[in-house]
Amino acid sequence: MSSSSSVSHVSNDEKDLIWKAYRDRQTRRVPVVLGSNPRVVLLNPDWNPEGYTFEQADQDPQIHLQVALKHALYLRTVLNQYCDAPTGLPEVWDVDMYAYNVYEAAMFGALLDYLPGQVPDTKICLDDDRKMDIFEQDITKPLDNPYIKDRLGFWHEMEKICKTLKFEGRPVRLAPWALCGTDGPVTVAMNLRGSDFMEEMVMDEAYAQKLMRFIVDAAIHRRHAFESYWGDRIARSNGMADDSVAMISTAMYRDKVLPIHRAFYESVPNDRVRSIHLCGDATRHFPMIHQELGVTSFDTGFPVDHGVLREQLGEDVEINGGPEVGLIMTGSAEQVYERAKSILCSGVKRGGRFVMREGNNLPPNAPLENLAAMYQATQDHGGYDT
């Protein structure tokens, strides 16, 4: 594998065929995706010469749109050369308003924290003296929540700008802003309470259970509200994350968290695909999550044994994963190629339900030669016999 950033050219028509075959369960080759958000341009001086910050983008709809459009341009002209998404300029720019992973804690009252060189975070807001205050909030009317009202108003300001905006000579269309998932009851509880919540799961189980159920009930109400608000303009999904379950045992997960996760998944019709993102060292929970919750799509982001996962989950379960971002950022192209090859040859392809991606979420300034290596390895070793 060459260390250059070149890769065998794949046309947009060929990429369409790859995805159609995957959806039709007649997989020709493992598809490749790259997960990214506007941090890849905000934290890249070549793409952000103005020096815009996350805080500025959160406060100014014009700047937010400029950043979103730069991200869209970066995807279409750079990153999409190394995955199975279309390259070249589109007829219409479809962009999103981003809230990152702060929205749940923020809607419960946590203040945003803009740390240098990082995506936005939130500050712990439920200290011991105020830990019960959260239960006074009315979660049954999420669109009246101050944070959500503010962000929806911001979205509508962006939409007004888009009506007359042209970028690279093309019109701009703003996708609906909807918060229909959750980052998970354990994770959000830790956002609100900090590491004390881990102790409370054992020492104050009644409070921990009440808080996690409150977080999930709020997510259920929020999903219903946004689906009603936007109607057919948004897809109907049934996915969640909960990275912090990586810190608990399978016994604790079964006893304390599984019933709360079940409540989230069972709050919508069973015809929706159940998915979960767990980017920590949580694969020990995967078989239980699949068997008990009916989850059939897993998104991974930690060094995992993909072949073992396939054995444990079976051939009908979708697995998303690939070379770890640490290797992508610091390894050589040859190392990334060999890691991708080893994953593809592990048995994970069996059943045609594997999607190659960086594991998980592409950092800014990722070496393009390493992205090319992952894509080339998938072209070389990701095919299926026809």
C-alpha cells in the first residue's frame, strides 16, 4: 500500500450500486462511511482561516451556516473521495444545524462549557443540594423547554437566511432539527451528576433508578414531540447510545440499566430498526442487548474483535466499525491498510451486514493517506463472491 493519499477511483454510480446491493441484502462489497461533524473544519486552520469558534457558531446563525456549508464542501470535495458517499458539488446543498452531545444535559439546565480546541461540553449542574430539583421539570412538553425553544428559534433564523442564500452558485436547504434519540440514561446522568452517579447506582439505587428513568421518559416525550412537529419531513428512527455502560459489569447492566433501555426501545412500533452506538469497551454487553432488546444494528468505536462479534451476534445483525481513530491519526498508511484488511478477513463480513468506518467519528486533520488506505483495503478485501 502506497503512503500517498491516492485511491482507486469509484464513481458515484458505482457507489450507488454498492449501497443498493447492501440494502437489498445482495451485498457486492462492504460499504465505507466516514462519520464527521463541523469540528473537522472548525479545528482545521486551512478550512477555518477566520478562526470561528464553536461558541460563535452557536450564537450567530450566519456563522453557523458558513461552518455547516464549509463542512458540506469538505465532505463533497475531500472526505467523500475515501468512502462510498457521493463526491462533487450537489445541485442543492443540504445542511444541518448541529447541537453536538450537549443537548440533553442542556435541556435539563446544565450550562454549556466551551473549552479551547474541543467540541462544546456541559458543566455538572446537579450537586448534592440540588439533586432532586430535576424532577420538578415538566418533561411532557419538550418543545416548551427553554433550551429547545431557543434552538428551534435559532433554526428558524437559519432557515430564513437559506431562502436567499447561494453557496458555490447553488441553493441551500436546511434539514429539520430534531432530537429523537438519546445519549443514554447512564451517560446523561453522569453529565448531570458527574462521577458520583457511578456510586449512586450502588449506594442510592432508588435515586439512580429514578434519575435514569426520568432521562429516558424525557427522551420518549421529546421524540414524540419532534415527530409530531415535523411530520413526514423527518425519518422515523429508533436508536440510542449510552457510552458510559462501558464502566459497569454485565450483571449490573442487566439488573439496573437493561429495563430502562427497554422502555426507550418499546416506546415506538416494533417495525423500526433498533440501533445502538457504544464506542467504549462495551462489547461484553452486545449479546444481551441484541437478545433482550432486539437491537439489530451496532455502531462500535473501540478496538473490538470484529470476528468474535459476528460469531456472538449472528449473520443478520449490522455491525459498523473499523480501524481505531488513534491508528488513523498516528499510524502509517500501511498500518491502517493492514488493520482494515485484518478486520475484513476476520469473518465479520459473513452475512453481508458489515459497514466499514473509522472507529468512531473522524477527528480534525486526519491524514488523507490513511483514509485512502482504509478505503483501498476495503476495495481489495471487502468484496463478496457473486
